Amino acid sequence: MSLKRRYLMCRPTHFAVTYRINPWMDPTAPYDNALAVSQWENLRQAFLGLGHTVELIDPLPGLPDMVFAANGGTVVDGRVLGVQFRDAERADEAPAYASWFRERGFEVREPKHTNEGEGDILLAGDVLLAGTGFRTAHASHAETQEFLQRPVISLQLVDPAYYHLDTALCVLDERTIAYLPQAFSPGSQSVLRQLFPNAIIATPEDAAVLGLNAVSDGETVVLPEQATHLAGALRAAGYQTIGVDLSELRKAGGGPKCCTLEVRS
């Protein structure tokens, strides 16, 4: 069932690829800031067209990855688990996002362990799926469960290209996910098969254009337009799809979900 969602986004005013902290980034390759802003705006308009609320956090100079709002926190039942980035280049994003939530009356918990927000922590029905292996520390999963008061399922990521859970798995609704099995350890693949027997299995080609870095409201999935096989599989399963082109932001390893933090009050 589709519900109107509340999203937090950050305009990529200062977007650039000036360092390398994941396999997608190449500081020697050209990038186009104006194109990144235009593509991001198309994503924002897609959400507004679906009737969702989009709020904005001010972008800060010197933080080119702040556009990836999903990494700014995890928000469940009005509680905000703040973030602690693995990489120094992104560290100053954490207090900016925490301040945004505090100023609006949210309860914010400063984390003791490295976690990168909804990049690695995704609400699926009554449980939180939590990735580890590259960015978010496994120790943070217990902290996440204690503060957000939802059961946490730990999932081990094994492919450096899919360094965040949200690059390898998309929550479609309370009972269904789409994912790339080979991005996970054998044990985690088994857990996902047990929890989500009706999951949509993505192809490597879908994943390679960050097709799984998608945003679903339960009925409509907004995903990279290049992920044509996945879009077809989603429609065959009864979902509507909206394709967007975020190819410029993909140069930093980001897609629609990376740009979108769900605010669950």
C-alpha cells in the first residue's frame, strides 16, 4: 500500500568528485556540477509528483557528498540515530544532519560506533536490515536495535562495489525486497531467502547502474532509468516504476536512494 512519505534531501550545490572513498569515484575523471543539480531536481520533482513531502537541508561548502542525504541518519518513530562516517572527508556531514533534526524537535542519539545511516540501515516491515563489511561497523547493529527499538538483522556485504546495503538491496514494501544475492555472504543470502521468499532478484547489470539504489513507497519505485531489466521485473510484480537519470551522481557512487532520507515521525 502506498503511503505519502516525508523525505529529506540536499541540493548538490557543491557536488564534486575530488577524492576516492569508494570504487565508483575517480577524481581524475570529469564531472558536471550543473548536470548533477539538474538530475537531482528531476528526482525531487518525481517525489513531489507522487504526492510526497520533500524537505531540504542546506548544503555546506567543502562537503561534496552531502547530497547523499540517506547517510545523514536513520529515523524511526521520531527517533534519529545519528551517524559516524568511516571516512574523514565526510565527517562534518554528521553534525549538520543531527542539528537539522534537533532543531525540529527530534530525539537524536549520537552513535558510539561507525554507521552511515540509511546507507546501511533499512526498515523492512517490523525489522531493520543492517549492512556491514565496508562502512557500518557490526558493533553499531546492537546500538541501532537498542535505540530504535526494532529487531536488527545483520547482513554481511562482500563486494566492494556495493559498499552500502542500499546499493545491493531495495525495500519495496513491508514484505518484499529486491536484491543482488552475490553482494552478500552465503549466510546472509540464506537469511534473505528465508525472510523474503518472494524477493525480486536483480541482475548484475541492474546493480552495475545502481538500479537497486531505488526508492519505493510501496506502489511506485523510483529507480535509475538505466536499470531496464529490474524495472521490467518490478512491473511484472505489480509495481509502478519511474525511471530517472542520476548518471552524474553515480560518478560518486550515488543513486536515488542515496539522495533520499526517509523521515518517519
